[in-house]
Amino acid sequence: MKRVFIILFLIFFTFSCSKEEKIIIKKDPSGTTHQGVKIIQTSFQNTELIIAGSPDKNFIISFENVKVNGAYPEFTVIQDSLPVIMKDEYNGRWNILGEALSGPAKGTKLIPTNSMMGYWFSFGAFFPGMELFDGDPVDVNVVNEISEGWLINKNMVYAGSVESDAIPALDNPVHIQYKERNFLNGFFVKDDDLVLGIYQNGQAIAYPVNILNWHESVNDLAGDVPITISYCPLTGTAVSWNRKINNTETTFGVSGLLYNSNLILYDRETRSFWSQMLMKCVRGDLIGRKAGTTRVLETTWKTWKTIFPETDVLSTNTGYDRNYEEYPFEDYRTNNDLIGYPLVYDDSRVPRKERVHAIFIGGKAMVFRFSSFYL
């Protein structure tokens, strides 16, 4: 009976009052500690990649490598020096944004990949047979026909709520400057809480996932750039994109529709539908238009504030009566058996709700697990 209730709960997006569970990164069976950062240099789709990750500091971030003096730099990790995470063979220091701070390459910037964190099953559904770093390949043949007037199969689009904006997006959100907080009271974001962090034109902003679970879309300004932060609790994926389309600034709301359990937004200017994970318009006047994206770093609040101690933070003063200390979907993010909506493909190589990092190049995906970054 409880299972039936949970499924109905997901279908109609009602809110429950269960205490939020901590996200746990699985350790390997040896019981050894895995403190610090690890660097992986590899190639995918003829692109040289640099991936930095840390189970302890709870982040994975990736870049396309760039040539310096005609050759790709070779990197080694630097521990306990955030935001600096690595050095090149000339002892030049590079930070977590991919910027060379010293050495012959000073001023050089690595190219951010088109990538995001999320639950394993979500990437498997959008990219059947995707490549898993250090994993076995699979041969998958999935027939998923495109529907007329859509860029996706409309038969795989489901209504998660009875109407658009049943989950209210945040417009003109309030920020708190962390350095000006009340030092006598504990801060409302806890060290182990996940945040989505962006850094745009000198401004750092952290968006607590505990707030985004209830709103899914935030229309904001970051470094005077109009952006939308979108977060899908059902796939655990986050995207930040530019709200200026066709030289017209718009805002995005939550349509209530889902594809592969993933959020579909709509822009309020044309009411076209946008797939969050595909990062493009899939139906409407802007069909086929891609969104300009901004790098999102998903990590714990402890790590983010270490990197950006002067960060702004999205406030709980949203204008809505929500208990942001509560997780609204019961055991959804820890229950691997619970998927609310049908998937194009269900990849069983990794537990469905394991948080992973996916890189997208040329319509294909490569996925990295936190276990690949154990020291």
C-alpha cells in the first residue's frame, strides 16, 4: 500500500513531510580512506579531457584540455589547497575553474565540458549504451521514434502534475551574502548539504538543493547575466542557462511534463517546451534551439564556501510557505527500485540512484563514478 502511495505522490507531485536523508558516497570494500582530489586525463570522442574528483570533498568537474606551447599539459594533483587543485609539469598552479594562476601558462583557461551530475539511470535513459569510464561496454539497440512536432517521442512524455506551475519557479530571488551573515546564529545551510554553485563575471552564487527540491527553476541574475537555474529532483540533474533567447529576455517555469522522468521547462515568452537534460527546445516556436549554458559545480556547502568564501546564497525567503529542511519525496533518492515514470532504456550496470558525472560530446556520453576517484 505504501508503494502505491509513493507512486501516486510522484505522479501528482504532492508534498510529504519526511526528514531529508543524507547523501552517502559509497566507499570501496577495503575500508581505506580516500581523502583528497584525484586527476584523470583521458580522451573521448577525439577530445582530450581532464577530470578532477574527490569523494571526500564531494565534487567531480571536467574540462577539455588545451595546448600550451604546442603540447597538452600533464597535470598532477595538489592536495588541501582549494581552490587550487593541480599543477602542470612546469609547476604552474591551476584552480578548480580550470584557470592557470602561475607558470608559463598563466592566464590560460581550460574549456569547460558540456556535462552535469545526476542519477545514473537518467543518463542511461537519454544515452542508451553510454560509455562508462573503467566499466564494461554494452551493445544496445533502442528504437525511440520522434513524434511529429516534437524532437522527442511524445508517447514517452508524462504529466507529473495536473497543470503548469503547480511547482512554482522562483523569480527575482533573494540572496544572502555569506560574509555578512549573523555570526551568532548557525547558518541555515549545513556543511554536508548539497549546493549548486555558479561563478559568473566575478559573482559566485550557491543554490541549496534543499530549496530547489521544492521549486526546480530559479530565474536569476548572475554577474548581470540573466540565467535560469533548473534542478530536477527525479533525475538529480542541474543546468544553468542564459534566459536571453533571440535577443529577448524571458523566464522559465515548470511545465509539469516529464521525459525519462526528467524536467521539461517552458519559456514564458513563447510557451515552448525545453528538455532540461537535452538543454534545448523540444516543442514550440523555438523547437531545436539550444540553450546557452553556464558551468554548474555541484558539491557540498563546505567545499563551495571554501572555494568562494564571499559567495552569495539563495535565501529561504522565497515568498512560499515551504519547510526547506524537509525532503519532499520520501525515500526516492535512496530507493533504487523506485522510478516514477517509464524510461526509454534502463541501464543496470550501476545502481540507478548513484550520483555520477556525465560528459556529452557529439551526441554521446561518458560517465564517471566517484569510485574512480578513490586514492
